[in-house]
Amino acid sequence: MYRIRLFAIRHARAFEWIYQRVERVMVALDPVFARIGYARVERPVALVERAVKTVLFDCKMCGQCVLSSTGMSCPMNCPKELRNGPCGGVRPGGFCEVRPQMRCVWALAWEGAGRMRGGDRIREVLPPLDRSLRGSSSWLRVSREKAAKLREARQAARTAVAQAFPEARRIEPATAPLAEEPASAVNREAAGR
Ligand code: SF4
């Protein structure tokens, strides 16, 4: 497992790419998940997530995955479970103070982040761990949040346009006239096409 974890960090860029694609698919599946019910899909998705990420990253299913901010090095493998950088006890060569045979997960995170396009995210301070989310699917939660934000943004854009035109006509009718329908469109409509 440890070797596979190191492999994932060495190939952090490739895993970043894969993660972005998986996330897009999950976001696109939001209407399906919503129809089935997020509570119902939680268990099967969490099982798949656990299986995949345990093999690749020694995932502990904390429920708030930060791999994309930590160079694909899971911080929950730190014996102190530090989420914002290493402690002061890192040994020479970047080895762990508690488990000297293991490289510090944060030394590895720094190396992995250097290989990633979004590697600078390692500089952002991560929020404290919410232990009530332990065992839940990060994939599902993140994709659900992103889908909700996309919906809100689309709705806001629609509302803004709908509000802008009447307002523009009221203030200065000449700048927002009602457009004439092109003759071709009118003909097509009349012909039922
Ligand atoms: S950060 Fe959490 S969800 Fe992500 S691999 Fe580590 S334990 Fe698993």
C-alpha cells in the first residue's frame, strides 16, 4: 500500500487530471442522483470511493477529501492527522518523527503539489476536520455542492438578463428596442417547421 501511495504522489499530475474528469461526471450525474435520492446513493458511492482510494492513497474516508490540495498525499496518514503542514519533528531526509520508516506525508505533499497544475493550493489553509463526516463520500458531497452552485449561477444569469431588459427599456427605450423578428423566422413558424 505504501508503495502505491508513493506511486500516486509521483504521478500527482495524472491523478489530478483523472480527478477533474471524475468530478465532471459526478456533477453531470447530479439530476440522476437527485431523482434517486442522495441519501440512497450515498452508501454505494461511498463503498466505491473507499475501495478505490484505500488502494491508491491509503484513504481513511475522512469525508472531506483534500488530495487536490495536498499533492495527492493523504494527510490522514500523518500519525498526528495534521491538515496544515508538517509538525516540527520531521527527521533529516523528510522522515516522520513518529514512524521513522515512513516519509512525512507533508514532505511528500510538497513534492506532489509541485507536479500538479493546481499545486499552489497547498499554500491555502485548510479548515478544521469535521469528524461527523467520517465515512461519508467526499465525491458525492463535493459534486453535489458544485452542481448546486452551477444551478444558482445559471438562475442568477437568467434573472439578471430578465431584469436588465425591462429596466433598460424603462430608462432609455431607444437603447433596448424590441427586436423585429427576422422574416425567415416568421415564415418558418408559419410553415410549422
Ligand atoms: S483526505 Fe480524507 S477522503 Fe481524502 S484520501 Fe485522505 S482520508 Fe481519504
